[in-house]
Amino acid sequence: MAARPSRGASLLRTSRMFSMPQPLRGSESGLGLHRQPKTATTAFPLHLSVTTPETSRSTGDWGFKRPLPLRQTTKSSTPFVRVKQVDSIEAITDYGSAAGHTLTLEKFHEMNMPVSAPVLRYEKQKEGKVSVFEESSDRTVSPASLDTNSKSRRWKFDGPWLAGLSEEEFARFLKKKVRSRRAEFRQFLHQRRADELSHAASQKAMDLGADQPPRLSPSDISDEQLSEYIRSLRADRGALYALITQFLDLAPIAAPQTSTNVWTNSLSETLPVVNPYAQGGPPICHPSAGLSYLRTSSFVENHPLYGPQKQHSPVLSRILSPQRGPESPKLGMGGFVTEVPPGTTSFFHRYRDYDAQSKVQGLASFDPTISGGASVYLVPQSAKVSWNGKVTVKVDEATAEAQLVKKELSGNAEIYGEKKRAPREDLGVRDMSGDRLLHPRRTSRRPYFGGKSVLGSSKSYGLER
């Protein structure tokens, strides 16, 4: 019979330094023919990704109870594993490769994209411009410590999102979390009623110019007054739901709104401050999901030869699915699936006389003649993580100059080192030595003396090879 571990050993086993966190719960898969197979890559990582130095990997030492096989771990170019069970019932370490999500995270960091907070449906102009680390959105405090008129939008709540619960889950929540707190809820209503009566008496005394009366305590509210207050709340469902939401700290639920109501409220400026997570539910972790800690993408990339760039470095994206009727094409960029940039760009032509040469090849239909598959350069703008772990990437069209600079860096083009064409003969005035001077009718050109430019050039800066 094995001896029980000591208190120190139990403390080390349960600490974050010597133990692995519990795996996350996967997203709900579809039913019937759309059920996700067990071997498919999950939408987000469920287990911790573990790696080890090369010196330890050569001996199979990964920091677990027993070494991992050298044949599978030493020949891999991506030494990342996820462990399902450190010591299974078969006395083995159940592990698998975690290179998929780990490499995707590295690609995401290379694209330098910030994670933006979700916005409401009538705030589309702010989409991708508000960081999840702003003080107004990165909140985890309880509603009791916030002002009732505060516009802060929390993402963490103690209670569940009722709109996402099934009937069985809702019944279980009532049985385990709600029914045992009836007495506590009555005390909460006592305090609420006392605050309302004190505020009404204080407002009345202020209007009459009298002295402020003493504030009421919850013990001053009788049972008859509380019963009458409960009857009034049952007649007002909105006020009752607001009190229950505050007491149980439930995630907010968006009221059904039509386009007519939104248009009318926007004209009268009576749009209520609604938490954006009420539309799809709050996230299971921080809204950034640990993908990026950048607050903005408003920075300038500096090229060593060409100086500051107008656009960020574009990313080569593959066309996964061409356009199929009303369905927009799907593009793959850095391990994520995104859609084409909106607006009148080379991806979408509003006018019939648009230049056909600037259209993206392989976007309207599958083109098997393209070597390596159809691809296009895109500039990543921002990303957004939904409540179910789905990452939505917002992209923009890359300019021709940004594409040329990117191709030169990757070795697919040469701009700086290409040979310059000989200047053509023109009717410029020449001096007695034969050097061409500035043409009197071409004042926009730079003057040349002895074949050298007067102004700064790549040779004057020491950049010539």
C-alpha cells in the first residue's frame, strides 16, 4: 500500500510551478454529417504546449515522470508536445504534437496585429479601432463597485449567460446556484428599498429647502413594505431583471432590436449603453486570448534602404475558396481564414470599366494554371476573438510599392540592385565641356553636372554597391 504524500509534496503537486493546468473545454461540435472528428485540429488549443532545450531533448527529458521516446521527439523540427495524461492507467505518458497551434501563434506575432474589442451593431465605424486593453473595456470588477451610469464594458461575470444555456443547464443552475440564496436575496431587496426611499426623501427635502433626513437602514423596512415592493417589481419585468442580474452577476442579454428601432433611437440619441458581449456572450478567458499584447497598429515600419514605409509589411495569403455566387471568397493568412477587404478594391469591382489587369487572378473562379496555387498579398489590420474562440482577422489591400518591397526581402524580386537604364538624349542645354545642364522648360528635373546629381542620391548616402 503506497504511503500518502506529505503536505509539502501535495503543495508542490498542486502549484503552478510543478503542475500543468487543467485542459479547457472544447467548443460544441455539430450534429449529424457536420460532426467534427476527434483527430481534427481544434479551433483553439485545449492543452498546454510544452517544449524543452535541445540538450534535454536529446536524452528524452521533458520534465515529466518518464522520458519520451527519442525516435518521435528528436527527429521533429517542431519540438512542441501537449500532454493529455502524465501518468495514465497504462503507466505511459499520453502526449501528442502541439506544433499546429504553437506555429500559428508565432505567425500571429510576426504579423504585429493588435486584438480589438467587439463593438455594437450600430458602432461599426469603431470596429478594429478599440483595443481590448483599454480601461473602458478591460474590466473584471463587480457591478457594485461601479457607477450605475458608467459606460465601462466588463467581460467577466460570476453568473452564466442565460441566452446560451439549454433547458437542462438552466434547471441545474436554478437548483444549485439560485434556490439556496432566497434569504440573501430578501436582504438584498431590503437594502435596495431602503436606498430608494432614502433617495426619494432626500430629493423631496432638497426641493422644499428643508434639512436632509437621516438615511434609512434595511431594518427600517417592514415585511409589509417589502411585500408591496416585490408586487411592484413583478409588474415591472425590466426592473426585476435588472435587480436579479445585479444580485447574481449575470452576463448581460441584448434586447431584441429591429432596424427601425435602431434608426429611431439613433436620431433621438437615446441609444442605451449595452455591453457588446450581450450579443454573442462573454468570452471564457480574457478577450485578447493571449494572442497579442499590442494596443494599436499605429506604428511605422522603417526599411533599412527605403526608409519609413506607408504600409505595414504585407503577408502572402492563399486563396482557399473562390467566389461562389453570393458567398464571398475565403483567404488563408498565417493559419487563419479571412475574407476579402471591403470597398472598391482589386477584390471587388463596382464599375464595369475597371482595369482588368488589376484584378486578382484565381479569385472569381479556380484557376489550375497558376503555379503553386492562387495567392495574393494582404496587409493585416486587427483581429477579434469571439466568445467561442473564433479569431476574425481584418485585412486591407496591399499597395504595389509594398508588394515590391516585400518581394525583394523574400528574394523574389530585385529593385535596389537592378541596372539603371541609360538616360535618353534630350534637348537640354550643354555647357562648353559637354555636361548636360538643366533644360529651361523642364524645371522639375534635377540639374546634372558631370553625370552626378546635385541633390542627395543613393551614392551620396553610401548605399551604392
